[in-house]
Amino acid sequence: MDESSDAPTYSLTGEDGGADQYYTDVAVFTDEVLEKLHEDQSISKFSQYIALRKLEAWDPNIYALELLMIGVLWNVYRSRATAGSVYMGKLLSSLYTLRSRSQEARRVVDRLKGITGTSVLARRRHVDERIQLHSLAKLLGWLRASGEFEQESRRLKVWLDFLRGLPEKESEGILQRAVRKAVWFERRSLECLGRYTSNVDTYIENNCQRLRWQENRIFCSRERVEYHLNMVGAEIMNRVFHDGFHAAPDKIVFLPICMRNKTAENCRAVQEGPGYVCRRCSKTCRVHAVTVMAEAYGSKVLMIPHASTAFGHERIRVGEVGIIGVACVLNLISGGYKAREMGYLPQCVLLHYSGCVLHWHREGIETSVDMERLERSLREGQT
């Protein structure tokens, strides 16, 4: 395996090592995306549907993101969604819930996930059909079956129910517009954000054989447009949940374990709830630095070993706890949804690049974050 196999799929930093330009670029592009999406009247219609059904209301900008998500995920995965996807999705998603029961259960389920991800879910077929309600249902089944889109598929199931209640011509018109907007988004996002994801295709090409039969095959093979979707999605979610986060009396910073500069054997962090609390065994460790900074603002830091375990299993009362999740790009949308589902009010700060040994690097590399942006969120979050 050559060194290019381990090069980060994305990087937010410029020649000065900072990420200021990225945050400027993604903010400007997100404004453009939202303006484009809100041209579609289906977003306001969906808002009315939510109100009539007395479902939990979300900000219209989240609905706009979801409309775009339908088109992007259809364009990327439509050739893999088959007639059996709905059944497969229900079967496999029920098995994935068993992963948290024990380490042995996790190993067994992950092994099954690796087998199905290579032998079944990776199969492609030629698809000429335009997106319709039945094909959207198949897509959602495939997304559930993959084990990588639990939150996204739940949210888009609400859209499927909404569309099923409309006249067929109207529902198909909405879906086809979503696909056209996704085509525009892929082209435009490459122009605006492509400089930050230039190694994605190379990584996939260099690692395709290594990822065969691995449980993270689908996750690690996601396309550039999906990185860009998550970047814009994170910016939208930060805006939507900003006020709620700052009003919450308690704040927690969730850090990925790839930010520490010691191995698991040498790190002295102690477990607390779903994560680990830094014991400050290394002055050069970035987890130590964030812990000291967060404490100065009355906030707690938890180091999380895996995104799937970040929020534990018990919901909390909405409004009590705001979190700042530090994560790599492909976890941003799903993490934001999951945090809100569990009662947290989320903000996120992106890792500068990917580097964890579980997914992206054979030995693991210490990752970093924009400390000034993180501190700004903590400072503004003081009540």
C-alpha cells in the first residue's frame, strides 16, 4: 500500500494551516444553495403537512436540505436500489440495533454488514427510469440496509409519506425537481468546495480492494458530492440550532478519539457515560488543550470512541444541554439529526482532515480542529 492510500480524503486547511477560507466559502455557498432550494414551493407545502399531522416542526431550511438530499442520494445510489431493497432494509436495520448489546454482538453484526455490503448492496444495475414514489421507497430501503444512513432514511421517510398523499403528477414533479437541483448542486459544489475534497476519488481507487468485505466499505467509498452535501448540511444545522444551543444551560464538547496523541494503551482517559474524560497525561495532546479551554467557559469535554455511541441510549429534555460535536465530514448530517433526536441542541466544528485508524489511515494520524472557531462557540454559549 503506497502513501497515497492513506492521504486524507478531505482537508480544510490552506497553506497557513488554518481553515478560515473554508468557513467563508461554505457560508457563501450555503446562502446560494438555500436561495436555489427555496424557489421550490414544495418546501412550504411540506411545512404545512407537518403542521396538519402535528409532527415535530423543524426549520424550513432543514426541509430544504432534505429535498436536496433526496436528489443527491438518488443520483449516487439509484443503481444499487433494487426491488428487494425495502425488505432488505427492514431486515438489516433490525440487526444493526443489536450492535450495542455487546462487543461480540458488534463483531458478528459488523461481519454481516461487511458481507452484505460487498456481495449484495454494492451490486449495480442499469437504471433509466425517472425517480418515482416506488423507486424512492426502494432507495430508502437500500439506505437503511447499508447501515450508514439511519437518520437520513428516517427523515426522508416523512417526505415519502407526504408525497404519497399528493396527486401522482405533483409528487413526481417534486421528485424530478429534487433530482435536477441535485445535478446543479454537484456541479456547483465542485466549483465552490472541490478544493477541499480533491483526494476523495484517489482514496477510493487506491483502497477499493482493501475495503472489500469490510463493514465500513460503503461509508469509506462515499462520493465527493456527499462530502459537499454534509459540509452544506452542517452549515445549515449550525444556523438552525444556533440560538437553542446558546440558550441551553449546560454545554458539552464531544471530541473524536482520533484527536489524542497517545495510543489506547497509553492514554489515561477514564470512561464516563458514552465517552472518556481526559486526565491530562500529555501537555501536547489536542484533547488536553480543548479540555482546558472548555473548562474556562464552564463546559465539559467527552472523548467519543465511535460516532454510533456518542449520545448514549437515553433521551434528555430538549433545551437542557447544548453540544459542540467535533467530527469528520461524513458524520455531520447524521450526527446533527441524532443529537437533536436525543434531545441535545447541536453545533459542530469540523475536523481539519480525516485520520482515524478505524476508517481512514492504516496507523492512524492525530487530527486537529480550528481552536479559534471552537472557542468562539464556547464563548458565545456562556449564559
